[in-house]
Amino acid sequence: MILDVLTLQTAATLVIVASTVMYLLDTLMLKDGLPGRLWASAYLSGTFSATCYLAWLLLPDVYVAVAVGNGAFVAATGFIWLGGVAFNGRSVRRPAIVLSATVLVVVVAALAAGPGGGSWAGAVPFFLGNAVFAATGAVETRRGAIARRWSSSGLTAVLVVETAWFVARAVVFLWLGPESDLFRDVFDTRVSAILTIALVIAALVVTSVLRANESALRGTSEVRRLSVDAHGVLFRESFESTLAIVCGRAEAAGEGVCVIGIRIDDLKRVAVAFGPDDAERLALEVRASVRRHAPTMALVGETDAAGLSVAFTTTPATDVRRVARILHQRVVADLARLGAAIVPAVGVGLAVAADHGYHSVALTSRADEAAARAAETGEQAFGLA
């Protein structure tokens, strides 16, 4: 059985439309945050793109449909990237400007070819635009908060496949041209439609799982759900949300806030030298020890796999250096009692609101940077970040 381009494009359009409808319904019911809304925009852009291509197949004289469809396709890939950026808590303003400019270039390149451009009008900017945003999206899914979700590896795989596909497509297009046998057999519209169906279904499943996790952590505007591990250590999103509330209340009450960063950067070397069991045992002991010896009412949260943060309010009489020094001594003592072949260097850094303001993210970042320097150099000055 041989499927023509119109049949395959129609099938791809139906799959994209069905996926978009399902995702949008979930978005409305979950009152989604910014990542979910951006991913919903990706599916909407994909639907619009597929509709434009279908319209051009039915009405070949409407060449504008190809240009608009190309731009919408690139926008769909770009919105997947923006959703990852938002999930990691970073600003999407500059990435959004880059995406808008790229979409405009793709559309103009296709329009410049005029009515005679055919289905491959502006093909190279279209291919490269998708490749670039798929690659940046893949990189984004391997960093920050989204990388700690096991399901994000599926989205990484989807974006890596898309990157490789469009790079290879651009190379063959420029090298042999769209009329070559290789391009027709491997990279033409029929193969693209089949690949699009598979990738859209995979992306729908992964982003739905990620969106559900993000929504559960974020909660509604009236409800916040905090997540902690077995030792009572807050996961990163929960810690950041709680610390932001504490900073706001402390500023209003005229109280200080101190964040202590604790970082161990030797765990990878421990795992290589003595095996992953020793490294895992040390990591678990650090989490339990920090929680055990932190001030009673302090917030204890993870920064990443090798870092923790301890946050608490202070008064003019609070000696934060002494608190940090005692915490460091007790954590190191607990690690030494394990009898491991090697005890990794524990770095401690401080950041206080008096120096860095009441912005929770800035306080955590400054303390973590100071802790990383201390872990690397081995010098524990317990000075302010």
C-alpha cells in the first residue's frame, strides 16, 4: 500500500489536532502554570501549521500557506523550548524575542520565493530554525528542575531526534537537492508526516506528565503542596516557594534572613574511585546530617544532587558564622563516623538579606556559590557570600 502526501498530511493533522484538544482540556482543568501554557501554545502552533500545509495541498495557488505553516512549525518547536525554560524557573522574555525573530525570518524567506517557490520555499531557514530550537530544547531538558524529572528524558529523546532529522534534511537538501532519490526516499513530506505523528504522540505523553508534576508542586492560587524526602529535606521547588514566603514576611517584620549553602563536589570522584554505593551512602548521610543539626525552625531544602540550603530568620544577636561553623563541624563528624574510604570536602557558604536583599533566589544562589568555592578550595572561612 502506497500512501500519498495528502493522506499522510491529513493523518498527521488529525493526530496533532486530537493531541492539542486533549492537552488544552487538561490545561484548563489544571489551571496550568507558565510551562503548561507554553507547551499548549506549541500544540496550537503545530495544529495551525498542519492546517496550513493541508490547505496548500488542496489549494496549490495559495503559496502564503506554506510560509505561514513553516513559521508556525518553527514556533511549535520553540514553544517546547520556552516551556522547558519556564519549568526551570528562568525568564522567558529574551528567549521569546529570539523565537519571534526567527519565526519572522522563516516566514519572510518562504514569501520571498513567491508563487513559484512550491512546497520547498524557504526550506533551509525552516530546517535550520527547527534544528536550532530542538537542540536548545534538548539542552534545557537536561538542566535545572526539569532534568530531575525522570520523564524529561523522553522529551530530550524527542528533541534530539528532531534535531538530527532537520540537520540531516538541510544537509541533503543543500547537497543533492529536493529532487534527488535520497531526499525523496528519506526526507520528503511523506516521511516527515510519519515522523511527526510519532514525535507528537511521544511529546504529548511526556509534557503531560511533566505538566502534572509542575502543577502538583505549584498547586492552585489557594493551595500549596510541599514535597519532602524521607529525611525532611524539602525538594527544590518546595524550598524556593516556602523561602519566598518567609522572605516576604521577614522583610515586613523587619527581621533578617540567612541562607547557608552546603555543597559536596567530590561525590562523582568518590563514585569513580570507590564505587557508587559509597557515594550514595555519603550523599544520604549528608542530607540526614544537615537536617539533624540545622536550627530547629530552619528550612532545609535541596539545591541539586550535591547541594543543600538551610534558611532561617535572624535577629541582631544571631551569630550566623557560629551557626555555620557548628553545622559544618557536625556534618563532617557524621561523615567521618561512617568509616568510608574517603570523606569528601564539605563546603559551607553564607548569604544574608542585609547584603543581598530579600530576594529568595538571589540569597540561595549566593550561598550556594560560596559553598561551591569552599568545597573546591577546602578553606572554610565562614565569611559572608
